[in-house]
Amino acid sequence: MGVVVNQTIRNIIITCLGFGIGAANTLFLFTNFMDEEHYGLVSYLMTASNLIWPIIAFGTPNTIIKFFSSYSDQDQQDRFLTVMLVFPFFIAIAVGGIGVIFYSSILDLFSTKNTIVQPYVWTIFVLAISGAYFEVFFAWSKVKLKSVFGNIMKELFLRVCISILLILVYFEILTISQFIYALMAAYILRMVVMKIYAMGLYRFSPRFLLPDNYVPVFKYSALILIAGSVATLLIDMDKTMIERYLPIENVAKYGICAYIASVIIIPSRAMHQITYPLTAKLLNEKANDKLESLYKKSSLNLLVTSGLLFVLIICNVQQLFKIIPNEYELFIWVVVLIGSAKLFDNLLGNNNSILYSSDYYRIVLYIGVGMVVITVILNILCIPVFGVTGAAIATVIAVFCYNLAKLWIVYAKFKMHPFSKKTIISLVQIVVFTFGFYFWELPFHPIFNIVLKSVLIGIAYAGVVYALNISKDINDLIKKIPRGA
């Protein structure tokens, strides 16, 4: 247990550092060192690769984590890992073959608008393969209970590389084309380093035979493929759809606003590393009372913490954009809508872990596929009418429908929900603080304004939470602060 807690704490720190470096890249380095059109190009290439790599991986990273420890002898483990390494290779060949055959048609998609993408379309495939195999080797290290190094490579390595490359662009050591190729090289290097590390943890002899339980392995991989694709599409579909209807620089403008709002997910990413295994344990023990208590506590604690981030973001975003170049305009409704969607995600607490650890996993997948279809349709309808904000409208509607469906499934199957009277109190507090501080500006430099305003909001927010005793866990944490605990 000590190993798990130790690595969880390290991973939380690494994730926060990654978000910090990503914020510096997104808000300051890209916006000052690269013009908006090329920023949009880079954003599009990375987003498109994120949509493709789950298909190439075909669920193998999650399959490795689920099945590797179930094999008692090394022969079966070697067979299993050989399949997990070879399978994405054949998928990549199939995807690449389709790409080669229809390459001219793919280029024609960018012939009337955003022709700047055409010379770099092939790099999407390379980025996707590198991303897929990185996740495979990362999963390989996880089954050996070694996740910290992989998390560093996942959360920090690429972002640090991007920072360095952007500085080289600024000093005209690299051209934009060279930046893109160097970024592709960074993806490949990350994959190779992860492979070397994983192979060092467990050296296997390739065995080109199927493991005895290959049928459930392939079934699970297919289900995870759908789940991973659904999750990725719901996150990144909006950026790719913007490219289809608007000039590519709008991808960068939307990406900045969406990234600012995505900071709200930090508490959930940290908490889920703890609640996922605990939820699975409670389900296996059929401890429904404890499970319902965890459901409500995780929901309330995430709502309170992410609610503070939501208030800080909305109330400071105007000042933040004053220190970003003028060509990157603020789409306030994109920040509000995407932020609201992330806040709703946090409100669900450990809802996802309940579903994914239960026998109702397939239902969620089917609903998710339907949500992706709805997302595409909504983007087609909304972007031409509302522009960049239309993409946020489409995303938030799809996310809200998807989350409502998941809430209903848990309630219908387990007779429990995450809400209480304190949920309403917390939501009211978030709304009051947002409206109360949004229109209040201090007559200082934007950076000093943001810092001072954030401190005041944070103290007042924590004071209200403590006074109303909204969350016992958070109150206990606040009580420890004066003692330095």
C-alpha cells in the first residue's frame, strides 16, 4: 500500500507540473513565439493524432493492465505481450494502407480552406503510431507497479520539449517546418525511451502463439477501443470540426480558451487514482452502503474544489487575456461552457469507476457511441452559425447528456445518487461567487490583479465552506493548516 500511496503523491505532483508547463506553452510561448495560423496548424496536427492513436492501440494498454497479472507462468505472459505488441502494428499497417490509397482524397479535404495543413498530413500518422506504442509500453511498466517514470514522460517530457522548440523558433534557429518535424521526433524519442524502460522492467521472449484466454482478451480490447475512442472524440472532436468550417487559426484561439477551462479537471485526475481501486474493492465486497458514502463524498469534495477553480478561472480570465497578444481574442462563452462541462464531470464523483468496475460497462459504451454521433451532428449545426462558440455549445450539450445518462444508469442499477442538500449549497456558493467577483476589477497590473483577486476569492471561498461545514473532509484539512500538518 505504501508503494501505491507514494507513487500516487508523486503522480499528482507531476500532473500539476505538467499542467503548469502546458499553460505556459499554451498561453504565452505559442502566442508570442508563433503566429496564430501556425499555432492552429500545430494544434490541429496534435489533436488529429489524438483521435487516431486509440484506434491503432486497439485497447491494448488497458488490456495489458487487466490481464497480465492473471497469467501464472511466463510462457503465457510472453504470448500475451507478443500479441499486445504485434496487434497495434497490424492495425497501423491497415490504417497506413488506407491512408496511402486515399492520400490524394485526404489532401483534397484541405484544398479549398487551410491548405497550410496539406504538407504535414502524413505527420499525423507518425504522431499517432508513436502515441499508441508509448501507451502500450507505459501500461507495460504499470503492471510492474512502476508508473512514475512513465507519468513523467507522459505529462512533462513533451511539454518541456515543446517549450525548448518554441524558444528555438523565437531565436530563428528553427523554422516552423523544422519545429513540426522536431516535434514528431520528440514523440518518437518518447516512445523509444519508454520502450527501453519497460523492457528493462520485464524482458520477455517473443512467442508467436495466442494465449489460452485469447477470446476474452480480444473482446475486452475491442470494448476498450470503443471506450477510448468515445472519450477521445468527446474531448477533441470540437477542434477538428472547427478546422472543417473556419480558418485554422480559430483552432488555436479555441484551444487556448478550452485549455484554461480544462484546469478544472485537476482535482478529479488526482482523486480518481485513489477512488478507482477503492470503488472496485467495494463492488467486489458488495459493500453498497460504503460505496454510496464514497459516491457522495467524492462528488461533494470534487464539486467544492473544482468549484473554486471554476470561480477563479471565470473571474480572472479577462485579466489573463490582457497579457496575451491581442490577436488571440477571448471567447468568454467557450470558457464558461467548457468549464461548466468539466464542473459537471467533477460533480459525478466516482461515477465512472462504479460503471467501469461493474457489469454495466457495455451500456455506457453504447451510449457513448451515440453521444459521439450527436456531437458530430451538433458541431455541424452549431459551428457555421455560432462560430468558435458553436463548438463549445455542441461539446457541452453532448457531455451533459452523456453524464446524465451515466447518472441514471447508476441510480437505476444501484439505487444511489451522489447528491445531497450540501450539493445545492455548494452550487449556490459557486454561482454567487462567480457573479460577485466577475465584475470586480482592481486598478493594478493584470498579473498583480489576478494574484490579489485569487487570494481574496480563495480565502473567502474557503471561509464559507468551513463556516457552513459543507464538506467534513475539507474542513478537517483546513483545521490542519494552522498546525502546519
